[in-house]
Amino acid sequence: MKKVETFTIAVKLLAHGCPVQAIVAAFEVDERTVAAWLRRAGTHCQTVHEQVIGKSQLDLGQVQADEIKVHMQRGTVWAASAMMVSTRLWLGGVVSAQRDLKLIRVRVVLVVCVALCRPLVWAVDGLSSYVPAIRAGFRAPLPTGRRGRPHLMPWPDIAIVQVVKRRAGEHLSIERRIVQGCARVITALLYRTQGTGTINTAYIERLNATFRQCLACLARRSRALLRAPDTLQPALYLVGSVYNFCSFHDSLRLALSVGRSGRRHWVHRTPALAAGLTDHRWSVQELLSLKIPPPPFVPPKRRGRPPKRVFMEVAA
């Protein structure tokens, strides 16, 4: 088997939750080699994500966000993610040692970069850092023609809802709050994006379950503890990119009528296909072999006195 095929198959297995030890035994390679493949593929997938999804402009409608607590051999880290509910598109993830305002702000910036100025509802849990981070992130400068920093105006129709869960023994209570926004607009957005008007965070919780299934270090009770936090983000982007571009989602399929008999043909779609970012389902090899153009060259700033030829050109 060629090295490219071995690399592609190994990465595909890693993205679907195959244990590293099984890949080591099947392909007779070193465990450090598999770890290097995972890091290399995850870094490339993050670049593809930033190029394809990070530079797009989408009418998000509803965004759900949540964090996963990841246990390490020494301490814990947090993996924060966000998703577009209507297309199940994973919008990116951030890894941080603390679950604080800084982590939430970075994750909000990922959503702001792809969001059109349209009505939007945020569905989150009861963490208090969400409200100031979302309010500070969804603002746009108001040009006045004067010198200095322009005044920042908040985006219209940005709603925030929270789902607060409290457990006392075997009893679980759920409180749904509307922190910001009009109830009528929120209900309309919920019906448009998820089909029901109930405030919930079920979609991001299911996506977290997918990540936990594919990455053993994210499981709540597991012996596969995370060794280094810098290896978690490439793994997240590998699983998230395969989920976005290479995996069909059953809830996204469309029913098309065939002929006069009324028979229906189901058209399957990936989250990226449902969002209009691609026109077909990508293979894992296509994802890993996608060529990303380098960033534009920015000449470095020269310090000190300009050379003599500059004065001669100006004088001429």
C-alpha cells in the first residue's frame, strides 16, 4: 500500500474514533507516527476551515454554543464550540485552560466573522460570560467622518436565550430565560431554524456527543487522558471538518417526488452542502489534498532614513 493511501485511511479512522493502538497494530507503524499524522491532518483541516467557512457570509438564524471539560494527566482544559442550527454546520472550536470571558470572546469572534447582519438568536447555557461577550462582539463602527475611534453600534435583532439546568439528587429542573430580544422574533427564528419554538441547546449537545465518540480524550470517564493541550485543537478541527464536509446528516436530507407515482427519493446532504459552501460531498482524500493559497505578501516596514534613490525619484 502506498504511503498516501496509508495516511488517508489512518486519518479517516482517527476522525471516526478508531483507537490509536488499533491503527498502530493494523499498519505496523509507531504510535508517534500516528500522533504526527493526526497533528498534520488537523492543522491542514483548520486551514481549510478558515479558508472555506471562516471567509463565508451566512444568515445563521440560530447559533448554539457550549463547552466540554477535558481531563488531562495534570489538570483540565476546556474545548468551546459553536454551531449553526439550521444546517448543523460546526463553526469552529477554541481550547483554553480556563472557562472564562476570554474564551467566550474568542469563540464569539469566530461566529461574528461568518455572520451576516441579520436577526440572530444565541442559545447558550447559564454561564454569565456569554451576555457581555455577545453584546461586545456584535457591534459595528458608525462612521462619522471625524478623527478618532468611531462609536460602535450594536447589531439589530440580536437575541440571547439561556437554558439553565439544576440537579438536586435525582431531580432535574430546567429554566429557560430570554436575556435579550423580543419573544416574537425569537419564536419566529426558532421555528425557522429548528421547526419548533422551544428554547433548547439540544443540537450543540448532540454535536458534543459526536466529538466525545470520535475523540477518546473527551469522554467523561476514560483512561485516555489528554497529554498536551496543543494536540487537542488539531484533533477537534479534524473531526469537525470531516463532520462538515464528508459526512451525511440524516436530519438534513430532502424528499423529492419522483414521477407521478408519488414515490420519494431522499437526497442526502452534508452540513457544508446544506449551507451552500460546496456542491458535493467531499471525500477525506479530497479534504486532505485541498490546496490552500498562501496569504498575500505584505512587505515589511522599513525603519530609519529612506535610501538615496527614494529622494532622487521624488526630485524627478
